[in-house]
Amino acid sequence: MADRPSASAGSEASAELDTPADATQLDMPGSASLPSADADAVAPGTRISRYMVVEVVGSGGVGIVYAAYDPDLDRKVALKQLRRSKLVGQTDAVNQRRSRLRREAQALARLSHPNVVPVYEVATCDDQIYVVMEFVEGRTLGEWLGEAPRAWAEIVGMFIQAARGLAAAHAADIVHRDFKPDNVRVGVDGRVRVLDFGLAAQLREGDPETSVARLQELWDRPFDPDSWSESGEVTREREDVVTREGQVMGTPAYMAPEQASGGAVDARSDQFSFCVALYEALYGTRPFRGRFDDPRRFRDLSRARSLPGTRPEDLPDAIERVLLRGLSLVPGRRFASMDELLAALTSVASGPRRLWWVPVSVMVLAIVALVAFYEGREGSTAVCDDGSGMLEGVWDEAVAAELSEVALRSNQPYAPDTWASVEAGFDQWARQWSRSRLRACEATHVQGDQSLALLERRIACLDLQLIRVESVVAGLRHLEQRPEALLERLPSLGLPSVDSCAAANVLERSPLAPRDEGAAREAQAIRQLLAEVEGLTDVGEFDEAIERGELARERARILEFEPVTAEALLLLGLAVDRQRTQEQRGEGLLREAAWAAQRSGHERVLIRAAAALAATLASDQARFELAKVWAELARAALVHYGHDTDIEAEVHQHLGELAMALGDYDSALAEHRRSLELARSRDGERGPAYIGALRAIGDAHHELGHYGEAGESLGRARALAAASLGAKHPMVPMILDAIGNNEASQGHFDQALELYRRALEINEEVYGAEHRRVAKNLNNLAIIYDETGRYEESIETLERARRILVEELGRAHPDVAFVDVNVGSALQNLGRDHEAIARYQLALKVLEDSLGPEHMAVGVTLQNMGAARMALGAHASALADYGRSQAVLERALGDSHPTLAALELNRAVALRALHRYDEALAADLRALDMREQAFGPDHSESVEVLAGLVETELALGHPERARAYGERAVKIAGEGNTPVEQAELRLALAKALIVDPSAEDRARAEALAGEALVALARARGGAEVRTKIEDWLASEGFELPAD
């Protein structure tokens, strides 16, 4: 047994490889069965780049394959390198071997298919190329065949999977050239992967830029860690040029005649090798015998009196005909493509293809309700039904009237407008659903330009959507006695996009059903149950959704059909995740869904699970590095999936939220703009999704300092929300808060206060004075009071917010701790630093217990505590707090997030106080670089940093540099800077001017100090800064300005 070492994301792996309690243990082939790696192998524990070698799992004449551990993604991988002994000798030979290894990686990197082993990375370490691939637990196809007698159908089923992998390679213009059972891996999950593309050749010249880009795609999938990907065999060294005639490359026993003779090869040569291997597996011997270089060993089997080996008694004649055609000596007589061979083999092995969404019930429905009937009037005219009868009881006038009565019974001021908007959305969906059903039928039975198979898929997709919407309506009906709850949930309903059921490219890529008729019916029944789960989740009925999701998962487990298992895990995981009470369990279910989807090739589930994981890891757990990996996987998979409005909208929303959390505001803006386009096309500009995207765009502009653009987007969002949902709908005060934030960032504190108060009034009217939404509004007001020097009011307002949250959530809730942090900030501004530290310590305990010691909120609290210690003169202790804060924030956000600029600024202040000026200068410059990267070189966000640089350069004896920084800061300072920031800047520049001054400089320095005091007087705060300015004026012999 080989253990999987464990290391958390972002940490270094220990040299000792421990197996955590939740790690999956792997059965690995014993070393005795492998060719000796001898002195060429590196020792276990050796690092190759970030990967730690665990053991040798395969070796041959040229290469060695290691099981290795990736500490960044906490998974086992297969890592392939050339033998060290093959890197010495003739330069040409060494270069050929390196090129061959790189070519294998390039060939695999162009493929993304469940039956081809994926490449994660190709790079160089210590002048050695290495290739990192999936680690597939299992055995070779040859070993699988030798384990026990196999029925012909079982053998053909395995080879069909391998054929799909070869067909995918051919579709990517790649010829394998060395297909054989030992170059095929059978995983413990039963899935077959084709590997060892070391001899791969292109069918035609590819685009090198595309290949490089494909290699650089982040396919670091943090799932399916229990897999490896190498045959463990290299038959012999091969020549470098893979397309030159006259060279013989491959394994002789499986070569096509043209390949054995050194002629040109193409996809039909792989077809021949495939048929040799399948023939051998079925008949117990290979079809051709003799020396590989003897052309007489090849003979036309179609003319042979008897075939070599023993044919299984129940083997269909059609299978033998497929083999004989694939083994034709003349390439032109073989199948035209691997796809054609695969279709012939599949049709014999499993009968007619049955898609998962075509159960008997749907076929009957298609006949009774949809398929064309012919009328006997002036010729036969195909007539299709739009399925409107199926909407009765799901969404019709009676249902709408029933729910309208409940919504209006809430007596909320926004109820009529909100209900009118939601009712219009349901009406529009119902019309689109009926129209799509009719058009689907007519495309097949009237226009005749659509296959019956595609019609069945479209109808089944629409039927599942109807079940989902029926569950949404049922969930709303459950709220008959809770009209306020019903009203609150209405705008968040996301009705499915009917257009996704017309996307042929997406529908054709959905998974197959079990071959057994009964299993296929059970798979469809589970999917109908899952449609109910999704509808209940949409409407916020999480307990019932989870209960039914558990049932669906158990039924899927019994069925043992992985595509359905993946779907069950996804929808159960989404329900648990959205309930927000079991974050770790939700994450685990979503990860399991992604693993199952990847194993079974279920792209839709993989994309949705990856996107949801990116969002929950970032927003709920602040595990940003791991969130980025899942986000990149979702993005890459979406590119290959095809157009599906629902999936695209979901993914772009999650990616935008993640980019905002990471401080990548430009990317967030791009993602949210795409979400806006999708929302417009699906629901129009009055839908909640469109309004939400507008608000997100405004928030991104605000973070970028684009205050004008932010105000425009947020203002439009406010107007649309008021018009479509009502002026007092809860979405409106949320937008008012965002507009207030934008005004506050520009120093427009009076306008911000007015907006925050309006938001407070609406929430107090709708929810009452003791609701936690009211507490959030109070927190916003308190921040403005703090910014404008009204510290006592700030503390009073925050204490009211705290009482509300303690009553509703309890003292140990992180929201209470967030308020305590803000109380500490206000106390600090009043000079009550000991009390401030006590509040910070109280908050820190709650945050560490509830969110964990690595959460970014812990880092922010430590940063504030350091500032309070600085005010008390405990500079060394403050620096220690800043160091702990930096470690937490860099793990959560990365080392270049804009949030870290403030921390570097505080560190510089502490370092200056400790007379460590060189370190202070480095911290100041890092802070400036972060601000400039985020906002540009001339933004007011850099003013505070430039003021600090003035202080540091003066301490280092560089007055000219100090003056330059100060002049630049004065030039770019604006309304976005607080009065305290403006005052500190003017004092810093005055100090720089007074060093060896002219009379003019001295006069200007005095004027700057006076301006600083005037600014502080208007702000009604900044007592500490005022004292510093007055002391400096007195020390320089200036008179204090009159009040």
C-alpha cells in the first residue's frame, strides 16, 4: 500500500509522508513487477520542482515514471523523466530523447477526453524535462485481460473505451503509432485511459501557439487524486523524427504493414494496431506471426480458410467482420475513420444507442402529445402540440392568483410591484417553454431538418425543466402561512433558460444511460427527483431539498452509474452549500461531484461544481488560492463545453465574485459585464439577475476608483430595482449602501450619510428596528461617523448594532466580532487604546473560533491591534502583530493584493519608530507598488503612502527625494482623502521643505501646516495629528494660527 501524503494548500510538504485520516490509500503495483530503475532513479523524498517523489512505478530503457506528491494541490501525480544515463553521450541523441518526451506531453496536452490521460504540466527542473500527468490507480489493459477469463462483451466494452480515446486523438490530428494493451490503463473506476503518446505524430501541421497555450492551461484539478498515468514500459529507444519514411517505430507485434515497412502512417495505422490488440484479446493469439521485418507474415485474413486462435463460441459474426476489415493490409480498405469503426463495434456490442434522457415514458409522451399526427384534409399536414396542457397546475391563472393572494397578504409596501415583476417572469418562461416544445417537434416532423434522436433529447430536457419549475411553485405554496418569507424569496428565483434545451452541441454531449433497460428507467427517475431538488433549492426550501437530495444520492449509489451519481452529489452539495449551516460538508459534496464528473466525462456537472467551489472557498472560507484553481478549471472547461446560458451565467457570476475577493477588479469587471449580457438576453433589463449584475459592475468600478462609472451603474441599478420590484424592496437599500460607499470613497460624507440613513429607514419599515439588516445599516453609519471624527456617535451606533446581532445570532457569531473590530477603531481614534485592544482581543477570539485562525478577518483584526499598540508606544509588539497579520493575509489573498498595502504602510510606521529605516523604505515602496498596480500612478489612494515615504526619506537623510514624494502627493490628493490624511501629508511636506530652506520654502512650510490644522478643524477629529502639527510649529519657531 502506498500512502498519500497530506499538506494543506499553500504549505510546504514535510519530508515525512503521513497519511491523514481522510486520505484515500492506494493499491500500487509492487516494485518487483517493474523493470529495474537502478541507479538512474532519484531517491524517495527528492523534490523535482514542487513535486516530491514517493516511489518508482514504471521504468524502461529510456524513461522512468514516479509516483509523486503535489503539495500545492494535495494530490498524487505521475511524473515522467528521462533516465539520467540517457542525458549523457552524443548531443544529437540526447536532444532527440528530450524532444520525444516533450512531444508526448504536447500530444497529450492537445487532448481533453475521459479516455485519454491528461497532462497537468510540462516543465524543466535542473535542465531535465519532466511531464506531470494524472495518476491512475489500476492496471494495464494487458494485465486486466490476464487476471481472469473474460466474456467477449466485457472485452469489447473495454476496447470501445480505448477506441474513443484514439478517436479523440485523431480528431485532434494526432496519430498514436504505438497502440497496444500495455499502453492502455484500466482504472479502479473501470474507466479506460489511452497513454504513452511518445511516438505520436500529427496528421497535419498544427498551430504551435495553440499547443503552447494548451500546455499552459491550468488543468491542476484538485480532485481524483487517486490516479496515475503511465504504462511503466518503454519498449526501446526510438528515432526523433516521427514522420520520416524509412524508419520503423512502434511495437512490432501490433504494427500495420505500412508502419513495419517504414512507410508513412496515418489514423488507419492506429486502427490496424487496435484491431490486432482486440483480436488477440478475443482469440487468444495475434492474427499475424513471424519476424516483424518479414513482409510474408502479413496475409489477407478475409481469404483465409481458418483464422488463428480460438474464437469464442458466442462471438457475433459482425464483430469478426469489424476485425477483418480493420486488419485489411491495404489502408484504403479499412474503415474511413476510427469513429466509423467505433460505430460499427458499438452497434454490435450494445445494440441501438440509448441516451439517458429517453426513458419509455418520454417515448410514449412523444407519441401521444408531440409527434406529428396527420389530418385528412387536403393532404396530410403534420401537427405538433405545444404542451400547454402540461403547464396546468404548474403555472396557470389559478396558480398565479393563489400565490398573488399570499404575496399581497404580507402587507409589505413593495409587495404589489415585486409580485407583478415575478408573475411576468413566470408568464414569460411558460410562453417560451411552450414555444420551444412546439418548435422542437416541428423541426423534426414539419421542417424535417432535425433528427428524431435530437427531438427526444430536447423534449426530455424541457420535461426536466418543467419538473424543476413545478418544485419551485410547490416550495412557494409551502409558504402560504408565511407571506413575508414568500415575498422575500421571490426575486431570487432563477427560472431555467429554455434556450439551453435547444443547444444541440450541448445536448449531444450529455452522458449515456445504463445499457440495462431497468437501470435506464431508474436513472431517469433519479434525474426527475433531482429536478425537484434543484427547484426546492431555488426557492430556498433547503431542508426538503437536502432530504430529497440524500434520497437521490442513495438511489444513485445503488444504481452504480457514475454520471447520475455526479449529478446527485452536485445538487445535494449546492443545497447544503446555499443553506450556509454546513460549509465543510457542502464543500466536500461539491468536490465529490467534481471527481465523479471528471471520471465519467460529465462536463456540465464538472463546470457547475468547480464554479460553486470557487465561490464558496473564496466568499465563505477565504481560501483564495484553492478557489483560484477551481475557478480556472471551470473557465477552461466552459470554453470547451458549448453555449448554455444557464451554465455561463452561473460560472461568470462566481468568477466575478472570486475576482472581487482577490482584488483583481479588472477581471471582476469583465466577468460581471458578461453576466450582464447573459441576464439581458435571458430575462431582460428588469430582471433581478440584470440588476444584480449592474450592482456588481458598480462595485468593481468603485474598487478601481472609477467613481463616475460606479455611480452611473449603481444609479441605474437603483432605478431599475425600484421600478420593477418596488421602491422599498430589500434590494433597494442594498444598492443605496453601495452608492453610499462610492460617495464616502470620494470624501462626500454628507451624501453618504443621507444614503445610509435612507437604507436604514427602508429596512426598519420592512423588517423592524431589531433586524440584522438594520444592524448592517447601523454599522455603515458608524463608519462614516468615525471617518468624520464623530467617534462617540460611532461607538453609540455600533453598540446598538451589536445588541441586535447578539440577540439574533449570539455572542459567538463572527458578525458580532466584526462590529467589535469597528468599536475598537472608534475607541482608538478617541485615544482609548487600552479599551480598543481589549475589543480587538475579544473579536479575535470569536473570529479564530468561528472562522479559523487563517481567515482574512483574523488578519485585519491583528492589523488593527498593531495600530493600537503603536499608539501606546509598544512598537516591537505592534510589529509582531503586523507580522502575524501579514502571514494570514498573504495566505488568504496572495502577496500582491491591494488590501496588503495598508498593512505595509503600518509596518513602515512601526519600523520608522524602531529606527529601522531601510526596512521601512522597503515596506513603503511595496505599499506604493500595490496601490499603483490597483489604481494607477496618479490616484488619490497613493497619497497616504507617499506621505509615509516623505517621513522615511527624511529619516534616511534624503530631503530632495522626500520633497519630490511630497509634491507628487499634494498634486494628486483629492476628495477621496480624509482630512486626517490631508493634514498628515501637509505636515510631511512641510518637514521636507524646512530642511535647508529658502525663505520662500519656510513660508510655504508654515502655510501647509496651517492648512492642515484648518482641515482638521472642519473634520471635528484627528486630535493626535493636531497635537503633532502644533508641536512641530512650536519647535520650528512658528506661531500657532488663530482658531
